[in-house]
Amino acid sequence: MADPKAATLQSEIVAFLSAGASYGAPGGAVQRVETHGSEIFLIGERAYKLKRPVAFSALDYRTLARREAACRAEVALNRRTAPELYLGLRAIRRRADGGLGFDGEGKLLDWVVEMWRFDQADLLDAQADFGLLGAGLMRDLADEIAGFHELAEPTPGFGGAAGLGRAIERNQADFATVGRILDLEAVRALQSKSAAALRDIGDLLDRRAQTGKVRRCHGDLRLANICLVNGRPTLFDGIEFSEAISCIDVLYDLSFLLMDLGSRRLGHFANIVLNRYLDHAGDGDTLAALPLMLSVRAATRAFGLALGAKRRAGRPHEAQALAASAGQHLALATKLLEKRAARLVVLGGLSGSGKSALAYGLGAGLAPMPGARVLAAEVVERRLLGLAPDARIPATSRTGELAAGVQAALMQEATGAVRASRSAVLDAPLMRDVDRAELRAFAASEGMPFFGLWVGPLEELGEAERPGWHVFGRGGDLAALLAHARSLVDAAPLGAVR
């Protein structure tokens, strides 16, 4: 709902910001980008962001004081991840001659956030559209997010079951404002399924809140809000207007990116991000929360797209495209809540055999979205040693005690994954009979069929153990090996739907 008086004044401000002369560049071209909460003006090496005098379920910019507070908060919060982009605030004032100008003397009319302008082609959503995303960039992005979350301020009093419940309620309230752009029956069905899912994981969400997993996060972590700055993935445009939206579970923050990648048919990249992030965080035992988090994110995006369609009613082709995408996201939100059977795949063999590439290749294709939790022994080993996922492991660190700790951690995380109905792929040497036997016993105890891929000579397995293992020779064409492994996995029996 907009304030008509403020909207009239802002139309004058928009005209001022749309003129090159306002920036000392008469005749200079100003590009204008409109969102549901802001107007952005691009000229030269700068971008200027003006808050629109509107209100939604979690946002209220209808007063000058609120817009100023939002601008100041936006700069402060986003400098955590993108200090080079956020230059500060500029005041817009009424000059003595009646015209408008930046800063200086005169009546204060509004505020804008001044930013360093980057090439729109450097936005990750643009990179995705042009097929320029890659596995290395996704790992770097996951590293960036994990580091940001680790340093983010804990926010007790937010999150938990109540916090995610309010997010579901906000979506429902927002859906009511976009008329019949979205199928009302589908909206009601999603509400019912979301409420049931929330009841199932409420205690888990509360435990995460109590153990510091709720922090002052980004809040809108989509590809459109990540750009490349000097080749580094940089998070920007985080939520400043609502603590309820930004003070959230770190996994819920990550979920927006995972959902965004999955909705673009880039699930293999979502799987890389998820696994790399969890390799840092080590909290894979809480994956049962992921389906609902992903669903709520898809629903939130459905509203944003539907609102865009409503606002473009005068441009039918744009409106229809946005409405269609909104419907697809609403359908995705419902699909994400479907209970799915999971798989447990075990890859054994000596390090350097190529099994890690197979493990990650298989993990990306296993349901449910965004793929399997891939648990690599060497990565777990590094985490136990306090090292980064790619760091070199000193030979002197490898002790029998550490090996036992790695095996225990692998089993713990695999248990968490399969009990959360998340497929799991274990990548470990498993050269000891006792380790292989433990995995067989684990699969049986969880009601999961045992499926093993041994990458190496058959002789490395004992006679009695060879049934149940599919043996791959070392080396060879990875694409062919992966295709063969996928065909074997697809033909293997599934675990029970939980």
C-alpha cells in the first residue's frame, strides 16, 4: 500500500535521479531499474538506490524516517560482505530555487544509497543465463557464505519453529495481495503441507536456534544478489528492513541460493554448494530441516514474481512471463515437501583412484533436490584437524586415533542424512575389513539396501565381501565411468520412504 502524497513527491525525485545533469553529467544516460521496494539509477561508475514509499507484510517505507533508517541499515549490514560496493548515503534536498540537489543546504526530502556500479554481466544470475557458472566458482561461493555465517552476529530470540512459521504466514499474507495470478487452490494446498512439515521438524528448528545457528544473515541470498568483484563472488543487497527476515537459521539463508539454482535446472551446482558449505559447517545431522526451508524459499520467490506480474499489467508479455514463472515456483514449493526415498552409496578404494570424482558426480543426481550429501573421508579428516576442505594434510597428523575419529564422524553424518531422507554418498578408503563391515551393518540397521562401488583391483576385497560391491578399475574416461555408475545406482533398490 503506497502513501499518495509521498508517491507524488517521489515522482519528482525519480525525475531528478533520472537526469544526467543531477550527477554533473548533462545529457548523460541514466539507466533505471525498478524493484518492488526500490528504484535504482545507474550512471557512469555509480548506482543510486531510492526506497519507494510502499508497505508490504514485512516492509514499511512509507515515512521518511523509515526510509532513512533502512538506507543506513542497508549500508552497515552490506558492508560486512561488500565493503567495496557500498559507498554511503546521499541526501536529496530542496534548494532555495525550488529545484532538487544532493546534500548541502535545503529541506531534506529523501535519501539514497550510493554504490559502486558493477557490470550487470557480473551478476551471478546473468552468469547463469549465459552458462558461465562453474564448479570452482560454486565452491568459492560456498566458502564465502560459510565464512560470512561463521562471523555473523548470533541473534537469540529469532528463528526456531516460530520464526519459520512466521515466514510461512508472511508468504500466505503476501499471496493474498496478488489476486488470481497464483492458483488459490494450490496456495491453500501448500499452506496445509507446510504446516504439517513444520510440526514434524519444529523441535529440530528450536534446537538449532538454541545452539547458535540463528544469526544476522543475508536474508535474500539469490543469484541476483551475488556478483563478481575482482573475480570473487560477493554477497550484496541483503535484507535491512526486517530483522525477522534477516535474523534466521544459517541453513535457511543458504536455502534461497540452493532453491534458486535448482529452479534454473542447475541442481549439480546446488549440490556442490550444499556439500562444500556442510564440509565447513559440519552440521549435516540437521538436514531434515532442508525440504521445508527450500519450499518456503520457493514460495517467497513465487510471490515476488507474481507481484512483478501484477505491477506490469500494462506490459502483457512481461506480465505473462512473470506469472508463469511464479506458478512454476509455487509448484516447486509443493513438490519440495513430497517425501522421497533416499539412497546410500558407498565408494571404497585407495586415495588417488578417482573415486572422489565419481562420488561428487553421483551425488548431484540423487534425489531429493539438491542431491545427496557427499561425505569424503579426507574432507572430514581436514575438518577434524581444523583445516580448510582443500588443505594439505601433514603426514604426521595421520594417526590411528584420527582414523577412528574420521570413521565415527562419517557414520554420524551418514546417519543424520539418511534419517533425514537425504541420499548419502560415502567416499572413503575402507581398506580395513572392520570398516566395510560397519557400513554394511549401518545400512541394515537403517533399512537401506547396501550399494558399494569399489574403485580398484578386485583383490583388495576379501572373497566373502565381494557380493554387493561393483568393481571399477582405476583410471579410464570419467564421463563413461560416471554414466556406468549412474546406471548401476539407478537400478539398485531404494530405501523405504520415511
